[in-house]
Amino acid sequence: MHSWKKKLVVSQLALACTLAITSQANATTYDTWTYYDNPTTALDWNNMDAAGTVDGNYVNYSGFVYYNNANGYFDQTFNGDTVNGTISTYYLNHDYNDATSNELNISNSVIHGSITSMLPIGYYDRFDTLDHDGYSEYYRFNNGTDTVDGNWYDGDVFTLNIANSTIDDDYEAFYFTDSYKDGDVTKYTNETFDVSEGVAVNLDVESNINISNNSRVAGIALSQGNTYNNTYTTESHNWDNNINVFDSTVTSGSDYILDSAYTTDTGTFGTGHFGNSDEPSDYTGAGDVALSFTDDNGASDYAMKNNVYFSNSTLMGDVKFTSTWNLNFDEDGDDTNGDGVPDTNHGWADDGLNVDELNLTLDNGSKWVGQATYTVDTTSRMYDVETNSLTPGATLEDNAWNRIVGNEVFQSGVFNVTLNNGSEWDTVGDSTVDTLAVNNGSQVNVSNSDLTSDTINLTNGSSLNIGEDGYVDTDHLTIDSYSTVGLTESTGWSTYSNLYANTITVTNGGVLDVNVGQFDTEVFSTDKLELTSGNTADHNGNVVSGVFNIHSSDYVLNADLVNDRTWDTTQANYGYGTIAMNSDGHLTINGNGDINNGDELDNSSVDNVVAATGNYKVRIDNATGAGSVADYKGNELIYVNDVNTDATFSAANKADLGAYTYQAKQEGNTVVLEQMELTDYANMALSIPSANTNIWNLEQDTVGTRLTNARHGLADNGGAWVSYFGGNFNGDNGTINYDQDVNGIMVGVDTKVDGNNAKWIVGAAAGFAKGDLSDRTGQVDQDSQSAYIYSSARFANNIFVDGNLSYSHFNNDLSANMSDGTYVDGNTSSDAWGFGLKLGYDLKLGDAGYVTPYGSVSGLFQSGDDYQLSNDMKVDGQSYDSMRYEIGVDAGYTFTYSEDQALTPYFKLAYVYDDSNNDADVNGDSIDNGVEGSAVRVGLGTQFSFTKNFSAYTDANYLGGGDVDQDWSANVGVKYTW
């Protein structure tokens, strides 16, 4: 609220003609400003008649609140009422009788205007003309009586309760028409009496204001009024104000008459939009004040303490704080012992009583849009007071050198802002506070504005978002407990850093997130970046570190990177900070360059801190299937521009880049990408040909079992058969690795043919199989279809030759998760031709036993298509050839139970060699995916003939020793012979 020179005071205001307010028991509309018109004479603003003058022209006020309204004034309760104008609690507040209640209750009501604790005032030439002394002309109104007591009584606090009500500061002027006679002609003038208070609530008494239940108040201004009481001689007194806002809104008010397009020498105040005028509660940017706290009472020895609390509420407008020294405080100091050196600032012994305070708390999802400003007195000459704030500039030596020695000051007032539980502050203009605490998922957004605070602390998942043309300046920024400070390409820095802090501390999962362009630098400036972690004892033995994330930036850190953590897990200070980046990011750590320099705040001549010290993990955040080994292997991630660095860097994770995983590795004062194993998706892609071969080998064994069983047991003239086959495989050639389960079925039909020199079995078969290939997150679903022709020739000398030719089609659906959690999929199909050839000799042991040594060779030749996974990994079509060589022996015995029933158990032992020397082209790199090596096969089986024509058989095999181990395979079938 502004003040103007008083030109005329209307005292002893006659009340005889006022509107009597006899009862507020029922919902009523009241007008506190009225005009009494003498129709024969014109109103003379410079000499307005006193209220109650017979035949006078005067503005009358009738809006005082009393503890006892027997004289026709307002009482202390409004419920369901409408008031147009100004309500004054002046006489209520200045009745210091302990038996009276200093309280005003407004519920379910609308106040079109304002509430003030002062005598109401109105201006008749506030903006249109100025008189000869340069001040606006006004009248101040009273009720013609004196206050009960003019002393200040600490603790007699005025309580204002506002519930489900609106105080809109919208009664900015009293408009009326004055009539008068000009001869016999009646003439009229339209008059404006400006009664705006600037805000809806304007109080100069100690106050408790409670706003609740969807109320709306257009601004609150609290100032320190009279503090005189000659009985107060101690420091035990404060001027206390409390504002509590629940589920409601506080907006800005207005000093101007917005409902009139009133053009004057000072400009046009009112505007319109399709017939609607601006409203005082319309926040238009910096300068529209919603909360004002003023202690500029130079005669006061007492501090003004203001505590403001918003819960699930909205604050739309600026918050302004003005503070001056208490009367008894000496900012320059006083020499009380005469030695020529000041030794005291006087003031109260308790420093807190020398300092005004504004503590603003937003809680439970409250939101503030506006500017925080303060005007305070400051001194760096502190003789018997302690520092209570920091200057954004610097303090100087008090001598001829005049050097910078610090930033510590003592202020007449401090402004602290706290956001809790999902609250939000969108800054406007140039905001300045002493401390800013952002807690429990709250956020501060700084765009097209500046924010300065001595300290900024973020905790528990909170955020400070610096947007386009936003600037933040602080001595110490702390990013704690999973909170985030974000700087992006849209921040829009120029020659200045958008964030400056002497020290930035990032810890306990906090993130300093710098997501800027590839070659941008200096989006923030600091002397020291402390990237650290909390003590493991506080986190159940776990390390919860702070993170500096530069994404893909090529960032230059002109600051010291520090922490006091060690890699030694046995130490109490075990822990680390985390540097996160994408694989194409790069961090250069130059240090702050403060060598042999005398301008540090600690005034040291040498900075003994190297560019980087402490223990760090380096995390690679991105993942992609694109890129060859040359694109990643050995790439520099971090360069510490100081060969004396003792910082240690190690890998925080493995990242999927192209076909391989990579991790960070320290090499001296650099950190580079180290190539590791295949990614899950590349491993699956490269394992598919080997897994296809495993399915085909099971089919080969199934056909071979059919032909072996035809030579033993009861006579076999050919027939129809069906067989289940399945198995489990583990592949590992040092590059690829997988586990595979296979289940399939084969059906065949054949016949016996008697040749000149041999007896033949000739037939055809079809196979259908499904495979499940997996390793870690990689998964492949396999489908296989095969067609076989086969034959077996048994000669009279018991030598036999088995052979087959096959065609197979394989379809494989691949999926995996990348290191960043991204889902990857792809599909590939291939065609294959194969053959099998087996030569053996059946050595009869009596009539029922046999031993069959044999040798076999088989081969599968696959040709695949080119394909690309969803993450852009490219696999060129691969020709994958595999050969199997086997030498072994079968032994069995047939137990004949009757002419039609027999049981033949058998045993198999063999040496197997797989020759599959293959490689695949992935992203332009050749990668070995062949599997080979020697193995031993051990098998057991049996065949049982139920009748002359119907039999069943089963066998199981183990094969191990090569690159692919067959943990088990099984073959269960039935046949019907002709």
C-alpha cells in the first residue's frame, strides 16, 4: 500500500445520517460508502462539508467494526452477507480491554472491497491532477471518538477468520452523481472517490489470518504499526503475524481503478476485453503484489516475525518483504570503551530479536506463481552479532586494501521459502530469498526469470527446473534424496551460465541433469561440484550416490570434482558419486583453475585441490543396436585435465551398444569404453543357426532310430510310424551362449524292398518342431518344418548302409531387453538342406544278441536372409554349414516271449565330433558363431513288439564335451508294420 500526504482529515464524523446497521443476523447487503447530495449546491472537493451537515454535500462512511455494535455499526460476524466498500477494524483493534474479543469472522460472504485496520481513506484526485505540493488529496474518516488506548500490547493479536468467502478488492472507487442548480437549471457532475487499498486485507496490527474452505482473497498487506509502550524495556517482545491458508486462493490486488479506462498523465489503468474489465485478482506479472510484509517503522525496537502457511492452496502474485533496522541497532558499530575500535552493534543480546523474518511455506500441492522480493538493511561490520545471511556480491576488508574477504553479512530481515509435499513455485521477474527448501516431490520452475537464494536445498524427489531464459544464483545448491536439477537445450543460455553456485552438492540419488547440445558448455558455473553419496550405514549397507548426468553433451567442467568417498568397502566412508552419460557424451574436467590466486572467499593463496579427487562410478545410459565395434571400443568418455588427479573411476553398469556390451574403464587420467560380451539380442541372433542345427540333429537321430529298430527285434517289412522327440541343449563357444528346449514330432512311412544283393527299407518322413532358445533376457521362439527321404540297405554279410536327404525351413522370432530396458524384437527365417550317411556291421551274438559298430557323417547347410532388429542391429544373411562325424557301437539283446512279442533293450556309446566353423556379419563386424568340438554320446533304449504288426520304442541320449552339450534327448514312438 502506498501513502500520500494528508491534506484534510475529517474527524468528528457525524453519524446522524449514516445508514444504521442494526442487525447482521440475516443475509444482508451493505454499502459502506454513501453520498449525501444537496441538490441546490455543488460539491466542493477542497472544502467538502462535514458529515451530518444539514443541506451539505459530503461522502459518508459507515463500515466500522466494534466489539459491541449497539451504536449501529458492524459486529464481529458476517455470515452470508455482501458488503460493498471498506470494512475497518480500527476501533476493534484499538480496544485493548482484556474482556473484549479482538476477532472478526467472515463466512459464506462476499466483500466487494477490502478490510483495513486503519481509518478508511479516500482520494478525490489521486491520479488525474496533482496539487501545488505534489501530493494527492484525500479524506480520512473516523467516528468522531478517540481510541481507548494508544499503546501497543504484545500478544493482543487480531484474528481474522475467512471461510468460504471472497474478498476481492474490487470496490476500487465510489462512483456517484452530484446535482446542483445553475440558476433554474439542474446540472450534474459524475464524481469518483478512490477508496482502493491496493489489496483486500490491509492491517497494521499483529494479526492471525485464517483463510479456508474455498475462499478467495485478493491480496494481504501486513505492516508493523505502533509499537510504543513505555513499560516495555526488555527484549522479550516480537511483532508476530501468522497467515494460514487452507484449500483457498490468495491473489494480487490493485492500487488502480481497473473498471474504468481512466487515462491520465500516468497512463491508462483500466482495459477491457469484450466488455469485461480487468480485475484486481488478475496477476499480470512482476509488480502485482499478493502478500506484502513491511517493517519500516524507524521508531520500533522490535522485530516483525511473519509466518505464512499454504495447504492445498494457490498463491497468485508477488510476495514483498521490507525490513529496516530496529531503532536500537547500530549497523556501523559503536566504540563503547573508547579504544578507537568498534566493539558492539548494540541491539538485543539475542540476535534473533534484531531480525525481521518472513517464513513462507507451501504444502500439500500448493502452487505459487509470482516474484519474491525483499528490501533489507545489511551490514558486514559484525561486532557482537553472528552472520544470518550471505550477499550475492562480496564483503570487503575494512582497510585500504579493500579486498574481497567473504560473503557473510547480517541483515535486518531474512526471507525463507519452503515447499513441501508436491507443491510448486513458478518464479516471475527477479526473485530473491535467503533460503529455499524444496521437499517431498515439490518443484521450482524458473523460466524467463531470475532466482537468487543464499542456499537451495532439494530433498525427497523434488526438482528445480531451469527453463528458457531462466537464471538461478546461489552460494550452495544441495540436490539430495532423488531430487533433480534440470538444464536442457531449451534453457537458452547466452554468455552467462543459467545456474551459478559456489558449491553444488549432489548426493543420495540426487541428479544434476545437464541435457544440452553436443558441444555446449558452461550452462552452469561452480567452483566445486561435490558428487558424493550418503554413508552406507544410513542405507542398510547400500550406496545411494548423487548423479551428474551430461547425456550426449561434450561438456567442459571448469570446476573441481570432489568427494570424500573411497573404493575400499571396508571403510566407513566407502561410497562414490556417479557420472552418467550416453556413449557419445564426453566430460572434460578442468578444475576451477584457482592456482596462485588471491580472490577466493577463504582468501587462500593456493588451491590445493586437484581437478578431481574421490571415488566415482561411470554409468552409460543409452542403448542401441546400431554401430560397429570401431564406433565404441576405446572411445574416451572422461578426460581429467590434471595428471596429478587421484580420483578413481570404475564402471557402474554395462551398456548395450551395437552387438556388444561396454563399460567404463579408467586408464590413467582418462576413462574409456571397454568392450565386453555380446548383448542379449546379439547373442540370440548369433545362436539361431546353431539352435536350428540342434533341431535337425534330433530329427536325424529320430530317423536313425527308426532304421536301427528295423534291423532288430521281430521281422520288419516297413510300415507307418510316428515319434515324439525332444531335448535340452546348452551352447557356449566363448562368444555365444544359450539354453535351448526342443519338442517335436515326426511321422513317416516306408516299405521293404528285396534287392539282388541287399534288403532295402525305403521311406519318407516329415518333421515338425518348436524350440525355445534363451539366455538372460534374450528369447527366441523357433518353428521348424522338415521333409525327409531315407533308405537302409542291409547286405547278406550283415553290413548295412543308412542314408537320408532332407529339406528344412526354420522361422525364428527374437526378443530381448536392452540395458536401458528397451524391448527389442526381430524375425528371421532360413532354408536348409541336409544329408545323413551311416555305415555299420551287425555282429550277431547267438540268436538274440548283437553288437553293431558304426560310423556316420551328416551335414546341414543353412542359408538365411538379411534382417534388422527393432533397435537397428543389422545381421547380414549367413550361410551356416555344420558337419557331424560319429563313431560308435550299439549293443542289444532281444527277448522273445512268443511268436508275436519281443523286447529288445539296447545301449549306445559313441564319439562325436562337430565341425561348424562359421562367422556372421553383424553391423559390419565378423563374429564367430560356430560351434564345434569333440563329445561323447551315451544312450539307452528299448523296443517292444506288442503284436506281430504293432510295436513301441523309446530311447534317451546324453551328449557332452563340445561347444554344445545335449543334456538330454528323448525319442518315443510307435510303428505299425505291414
